Amino acid sequence: MTVLLVMAQMLIAGVVKTKVMPATYATGIGNTDAPILYIMVEVDGKDAAAPIEGIKFTLKGTTQIKDVTSVKFYQTLNDFGLHLKDAERKLLGTYKVNKNLSQNDEIVMDFQGLKGELHEGKNYFWLTADVSKKAAEGHFINASLISYFSGNDKREYAFDSQEIDGHPFTGSQIFLTESTLAGIWSEHSHYWRIPAIATGRNGRLIAVMDKRWDSNYDLPNNIDVATCYSDDGGRTWSPLQTIAGTLQLGGDYGHGDPGIIYNKRTGDLMVIVVSKNGFLPSTPDERALIKLIVSHDNGETWDEPRDITDQIYGTGCADPVRAKWRGAFAASGAMMQTQSGRIMTVLCVIEDEKKQITNYVMYSDDDGQNWTVCPSRVATQGDESKVVELSDGRISVSVRHRGGRFFNVATVDQNGELHFGEQTLCEDLMEPACNGDYIRYSTNKIGVDQKLLLHTICHHPSDRRNVSVFLSEDDGQTWLKHVRPICPGRSGYSALTVLKDGTIGCFFEEDAPSEKGYIGYNLRFVRFSMNWLTGGKGKK
């Protein structure tokens, strides 16, 4: 990752190392305490411990100074820091930003008696910004550290900054809305993963995700599925609730990888998860179980998970071919509903002992009561996949694949049967083999936006970073005209939804900042306008 490695030459005894890196890549209009920089100061030796009484910094790289109302400097007990809602933190200083300030001006923030303490070992600090309620979508907030002041000898010590490849210092981009739904040690769980999101009745946003208890591993790890909702466009969220994984909600084994859809025909929310043995360890007799969870009240409460595995594959399945399949699960993220009301998602399948992953579409024509698997294979050498209905009624599937996305398009006959052609590789959607979302953009107006498709991926050839959103204006024929990064640093899975007002929400995994490397993801939500995505001026 791109990290600034800062060596401060100290006159006092001992060695001090400082690492500075971006705290996050996104913030929202009107946000307070938006983390901008994460700083770790390591002190070697008790004699080097000292009070720290001030810092000097600039807002160089900030698009407009008036987008920032104040800057704050915090000290925390550990590197989980400000991402924990109730974490112990100490405010060391606040700088009220003068609108006439130049972004290149050096700013001194004195602590005025509220002293930070450099103790032996690692010390953690955060530079944050309060974002103006009049800030503009698409602008950036950035900062650079210059020096700090030691309380021992009242001297100023310069930061000698050097970039190391990885996390770029692009600043925090201002979105219409930004929030963190879960992250390091939220709800007593260290590892949160696998975001999925839908827009329900009355514009409510409903998010689902993995709550991984013991480790970051996939099933058969101990995993719960959690959910929350927002009625204000993603600015605030309801408390997290568990809908699968406990003794009362599905068994004494893990559930994970949620896919979600709002059924426009019934008004229900539908979530499909995989559970128990997990995908790779699965066999026809000891299967990864596929379950359906339904909410009839817009995400307030949820039915107990219902096992639909026998309808899909393995021992107990009536289809003689699928009865021999070794494993299957439906990809997390967005499921899809056609104009006819058919609910669709895409399976990852291990058909035999070769354990090559193939893909098949599964669908329901009766609102999830019964499920059918299309016998026409979508892809070989595939992985997690997403499906959309094109403007002419054909069905398009996008398949995770290193180096680009596999696509396959099916015609639909008069009986509703799908007939897929040959898979093709789209190198424009370059990715490191990581799950992303693929949805239609529509304002629900007849004849409008019929060929607009949205796609998110980690737009990088080899690393899970640079979650970006792409817009195709021609039913997926081309993708590179409109592309915008959401999280230029290390990041992972991402999910999309279109809100009632036509804005777009992205729910994604962002690497939590730490000088130790990967320590877990923060699950974050941003909302942006189509105007910003297509290169116009963002909204205020």
C-alpha cells in the first residue's frame, strides 16, 4: 500500500518512527470528524517518551477550503481508533478553518494545555475534518503533515515524508452521503465482510452483510448474517440485527454470502444465503445449504431461514444431473427481477470431482416459493456472477474472472426458457478476480434509461483495491466512457442500488488503515448522483 514513511530525527534519546496513511477515501456532505489521516508514532525507549504539544499541517490538495469548517487532531488507544463508535479517544486540538485560507498555507494547531503523550511503543493519532453542509459533491479534502512540537525541549521536529507503493494519497472525496455501517470490532466481531444492498418500499435502504466471528475465513467458519436499514438516504442506519446463524435462526452453523432483492410484485425483501459446510468442502450428501430469508415489513423483521437446497442440487434434488453436483451457492450482492416478475440470481457450481467452478442461473416465477435452475451453462472457469435484463429482454450475466469479466447473454423463448451462447471476455472491466455488482439504472419512467447499466469492480489487474463504478450507455457493449473510483486504496467486494430519487448507492469493503497491513475491512456506504458519474458538476 502507498504509505508515507516518516522518520523524525529526534534530539532526545531513542528512535521515533512515524507512519502516515489515508484514513479513508470517502466522506459526505455535512459529516463531522471525517478521518483524513491516520498516524502511528513508534517510540523506542522510555527516555524518548515526551508530551506532544502541537502539529503543523496544510490542506494542500483540498479542492475548496470552504468545504472544510474545522480540522481536529485525536489520540486513540489503538489503530481501530475512530472507526469504533464508542472507542476511547482524546481530542488534542481543533482548528477553525478560515475561508480565506490558501490550501498551501501552513497551519499550526496548538493543543493549549490538552497534551498528547508519546509513550514507549506505538502511539495512534488521527487528523479529521468537519465537512460543510454546503460542500460540493466530487470535491476532495486532503492534508499533509509538516511537523510536530515536542514538550521536552519545545522544539519543532520535521516530518521527512516518502511514499511507499500501495495506498495513494488522493484525499477523501466528498459524496452526497457517506457512512460506516460496520467494521473492526463492531458488535463484538472483528471481521465484517460481503456487503449487499437493496432499495425497498418508500425508498428505504436495506443492507445485509457477513458478521464473521472467529476469523476472516469463509464457511464453514462461524458466520452470522446481519442487516440494518436507512430512511434518510444512507446518512444514518438502524441498529444491526442478526437474521441467520444463531441456534434460533437456522442451526448451530454459519450462514453467509447474502444476496438481496426487493420483490416489486409482492413488496417483500428476499435474501439468499449459503450455510453449513460451505462451498468447497461440500459434497452431494454433505452439502452447502442454500436458504431463503424473507421480510414482509420492509426489513423490520425477518422470517426464519427456509432451506431450498433440495430444489437446487445434491442428494434430495429431483433432477438427476444436479443431484450429482458437489457444491453450489448463489453469489452475494444484487439479485434481479425481470419485467415479468421473475426473480433471478447466479449460482457458482462444482459439478464433479474436478472442482472447476461453473455458473448457472437459478430463478423463481412464484416469488421464491419454487426455484428452477436453467440447464444452459453460463460459464466455465467462472466464479461469483451477477445478472441483469437488457433493454430487449435478453438476459446478461457478468462473471468474476482475473484480468477481466466474462459475459454471456441469453435469449428467452416464449416459454421463458433461457438459451445462453458462448462466454466472452471483457478486458475493459479489468479486475483481480473480486466480486462486484451489476445492475440496471432506471428511474422507472417508460422509455427512459433503458440501456443504462452500472457495474462495480476492483479496477486493478492484480490487487484488491480501487473499487470503481462504471456506467454503460449501450446495454453493456462499452464501459470505459464513464468510470469513477470510489475507493482508490485497498478494498474488496462492492454492491449497488438505485435510490428512489435517482441517486446511486454503493456499499463496499474498505481496508481499515493500519501500519501492520490488513487487519480487517470497514463496510462503508456512499451515495452519488448520475451527474457526478458522467463527469458533470456534482450536487451540493
